[in-house]
Amino acid sequence: MLARSIYCAALIAATRAASPLKLTVNRHISPNFVGQTLQRNEALQAGKTIPIFTGGASGYYTSVQVGDQVYTGCLLDSGSSVTFVHPYTPSKTAQQTQYQFTELFGDNTTASGTFVVDTFSFYGSGMTPAKIYVAGEVRPGVTSPRKSNGLIGLGPQLDLQGLISNPAPGSKQIAPVLSELVKAGTLPANIIGLGFHAYDLIDTEQTVDAGAVTFGGFDSSVLTSEITWSNTLPIYQTEKGQALWWAVSLELPSFGLLKSNKNRAWTIIDSGTTLTVLYESVFHKWFSQIKGAVIDKQAPMPKIPLDNIDSIPALDFTLEGQKFTIPGKELLLPPAFVKNAGLDPHFAWAYITTSGSDSGIQIFGAYSLTKLYVILDEESTTRRVGFARTKATPVA
């Protein structure tokens, strides 16, 4: 549904003591991008799970303080509700719990552990620390994120509660970080605004300005359109358990993907996954139109002759009837990424890949998120996702 007017964080802040917090984020590339991508795709297509590692080959990062320790380079992950820091050092006031969890991520990676209660704040923001549930001990055989210093779970509140394998009778509800900050009065509302910048300035050694995330509201000043809202889809049931993601029916009408289809065009909004993952038939309808393109065996993405870039079709992502089209040339990884990830620079590489099936889920990943402003709203009566245009949104 298309909102008739743009409401902003300031309106929310006016009714509460706290104000929204806008944080500049950074971005960098994992040097093991090819290996991680291949491992994830093989697991996804085989229906298997693997331990989580960095979450994304190229993601959005910020710094946090948990207890007495500062952790830089923590991945902002809207596909997870669990917050990890690595290696975690409990503060003197940390409280051990018996709550154990196992989380299944949209890309078939997993993480398991035991929750600890400790203080949390976004480092350098000036915010008052609040107590949150953080993943403490991680059981043998399953790792917390490596390379980066942690993962900040921005997923829905009910997802975290559903991950606990041994809830005590009558126990309090365990909530993810944003919900706890709202409960503590540190933030005004359970709303997140994702305002990521385009990706043409990337370096593996030095992180760069990659836009901003607003916690407790969103930044209406960067929007150039009204907001298109869609209620999120319900709990997703798999053979391995259930999950609740920021998921919507995101259609691609030009390629036959409609929410009336059996798979409901089920798509996760996932800032922790680098690539955008499409259903098998949708992907091949798109891919088959690219002249000379092949799927690379080591990095399972479209590898395209530079002379044939003009043949790449646009993708007409459609939310509640509103199209947000990304032209073919803007579906390519930037040269800096190609170089630093060890891909062949004599070809163009698209950040679009296949799930290997027409069932299950799609993923609207980190690179696609640079084209829009995305709002994750758990404050409204019905949990919902909003898309809006910015000056970085392509003109189709």
C-alpha cells in the first residue's frame, strides 16, 4: 500500500522522551568472498546448514560497546535477531542465563549459543547503555562471526523469542537489541531506517562512509518519494524449524514472479547477505537474456563479457504494486569489489544469483539495499516494511 503522506521520526520522537539515533555506518569487503559464496550456495541448494562466519562478503558495519569492551566492525544484520560480539568478554555485572538458542539464517548458515545479559551501547553515540541479551558462550562446532567483531541482530522481536530451545515456564520475553533499547527508554520506537549509500567507494584496508542507519525512527529528509508499505509475511516453517524474518512478497512481474504464485514471492530484506538471491526459474529467465554470460564455478554468479553489459535486463522489483526498477548496469559489482574479492577483472560480475529452487525464499541483499531507503517498522499495529526512493534510486 502506498502511504498518502510521509511520516518521519521527528513525529515519533515528539511523543517520547528519547530521540531517534542516526549512526553513520562503514563498509568493507571480506577477502574470502569467493570461498564463502560458494560454500553458502552449495549448502543452500543441498538443503544443508553451515556455521555462520562473517555474515556477508560486503556489509554495513558499526562499533558498539558491550560491557567494558568496545567492538569495532560489527555487521548490521536485518536477517538475524541475535546479537553477537567476538570474542565476548563478560563485564563484572554480566548475568549468565540458561537460555540456549539455535538460529537459522536465510542463507542456510546457523549459529547456536547461550544468552548472557550485559550492557550495550552504540560506541561514540553518547547513548545511555542498556541491558540486552547477547550471545555469550557458543557451543563447539558452531562459530560466531569471524573476521568482523560481531553481528548486531536487527530482526523482528518474535524471532528471538522463538529461537530459545529451553524457555522457562513463566519466564520474561527475551527481545533483540532494538526492543530492549526501546524498553529501557533509550530509543523512542521499534523502527529502523536503512539509508545505505551506493557502493562505488570500497577498500579492504580502510572502511568508508556507507550511509547511515536510524534507530528509533527514520530519516525523512533523504526521501524523494512517498513510502510504499507492505505487511510482513508470517512465520516461515522449514524442516529444520521456523523463522520470522523481515519478509515481504516482492514481485518481479516481467519474469513471472507474482505474490499469487505458490511461493508468494517470499523475499527476506537482509542487510547481512551480500548478493540478491532469486528463485531458480526467475533467475534463469533473467540470466538467459545476457549475451555470452556464464555462471562461474568458483563464485556462482553471472560472469559477463564487458562488451555485453548492455544486454543485462533490468529487474522490476515490485512492492504492493509500486515498481522499484534496477537497470541492468546497476546490477553489477563495482570494480573495487571485483579486484579485492579476487574475481577476474576482465569480466563484469552481477550480484544476482539463484536459490536453486522455485520454493523457499528469495533474499533482497546488501547491494540491492543501496538503491532504496528501507524502513523496518515493528511499532505499528502490524509489523511492516517500507520502501522509498532517494536521490540514489535509479531512474528506469
